[in-house]
Amino acid sequence: MKQVQVWHYEAFSRHKGKGNPAGVVFEGDALAERNMQEIAKKVGFNETAFVLHSDVADLRLRYFTPGHEMDLCGHGTVAALQALVEAGTIDKQTKLTLETKAGILNIELETKEGQLIIAMEQAAPQFERFNGLAAKLAEALGLSSTDLDDQLPIMYGSTGTWTLLVPIKSIHAFSQMKPQNREFPAILTEKPRCSVHPFCVETINPDADLHGRHFSSPYSGTIEDPVTGTASGVMGAYATTYINRGKQEWLVEQGQEIGKDGRVLVVVQTDNNGKPHVSIKGEGVYVGSLMVEIGE
């Protein structure tokens, strides 16, 4: 048996207990893929990030839920970069490139008022229409069809990881949600392994622009992601595309229904060819560490 140290960070908050937990493992190059999956399952966080050497970028990250590998994870990236800065591996004022299964992405680190801010480029946004039964989708969220905002389309979206974006009329519906994750694959017939991300433009905090929750695919081994980076990124791209084309920054709040209080700033900029570019900004905080025993 072998022991591996996992660093526990929380992303998208500067307060312990209010962000999204992620594991960070520095010795990714010494681990086989099966080891990474075993560690992620034993740790039990929504994602654990593994740091590896890259031949094409400054560093490489791989991300595992308890059930499978993800192409990209926003909160795992924030956690890993915060950990690498605190370990002295990278500078807290720098730009770097990151290799992921979603592509090579640009990262920028800066410090404001003593707090490290991590800006993470997302993959190019993609959208595909949901053609399933909206009534069944609402039921699987513990809602009725009248809770859905029929003025906006239900869309699959990705800036590195696919999720189903579900517009909701009122903030009050979010505290009533009781997801039946096992029902998702039969409803999401076009992308049965997708997560589900309900959101609305009503918010709890007046400084926020969007409110969301994020319910995992049943294949992930988790139920709900407290504060999501990649889903917030594509939600911001959706909001600029379908809600307000003139708005470039969206402050997302998430997690309040489950005792969290996360913030993700999504920046959507359009180039001269009309192509949107998405990045997210967030903070992280160290919580602790644990040792995980795995087979050789």
C-alpha cells in the first residue's frame, strides 16, 4: 500500500466552509490513472485535481470526481493554483498556460488587498438545444413546469464541461429543489451524462447578477456541486447570448441553499469576429490535509 497526501482547499470563497471543497495532489506524475480515480473516490469531494508535468504548457491538471474523470473543473483549478502558490511552486503575480483535456488555457494570477485572485480562461462556449420533455425535467428537480422560465431556452452548454442550463422564474424555487439525479440520463437523451444547472436572474445578494445551483450526473458519485466554475462560465456566456448582449461581466452567487456562499465572476468578451471569449475569476482558501492509502 502507498500513502498519498491530499491538500484540502475550498474555491470561490475566502472563508472556510463557504466555498467548494476540492482535493489537490502534487505528485500526479507518480500516479497511474487508476490511482487517481481511487484517491478521488476515497476523498469524496466533487473533484480532486492532480498536478502533472506538461510538454506543451507550464503545467497540466487532471480532474476526477468519485466516479470518473472530467475534462475541466473550475473549482479544482482554483484550488490547485492556490495550493501551488502557497507551496512556493509558482509566483502569485504571474501568467501561465495550463494543459487540460479541454485544451490549453491561459491563467492569470494577481493579488488584490492581500488576496490571491485567479483568472482562468474557459474553452470556447458551445450550445445545443434541449429537445427533451421540460415537464419531466422540472419533476426531476422537484419543481413544476410553471417554475421554468419559458421566455428563455433550456440549453446544453459547455466551456469545457457540458451541463444543462435550466432558466428558472423565481429565486424562491431554488430552496424547493429536490433533485432526483438518477432520473437525469433518461431525460437528457441528447447528453445523458450531463449535469443539470438551474439558474435565475433574481438573486439573494444585491451585488450578484445570477443565482444558480448545480446537480451532478449520477455517474459522478455526488449529488450537488456547491459552487461551480465551468458551469458558471458557460452560464455567463448564455446570459450574454440570450439575456443581455451588452453585458460583459456577470457575478454569480451559489450555494446559499446548502449553507455555502460562493462567488464566481464571469467575464465574457467578444472579439472583432463576434466570437465570445469566457474567463472566470475566483479565490481559494486552505482548509487542511489528509493522507489517503491506495494500492500500488
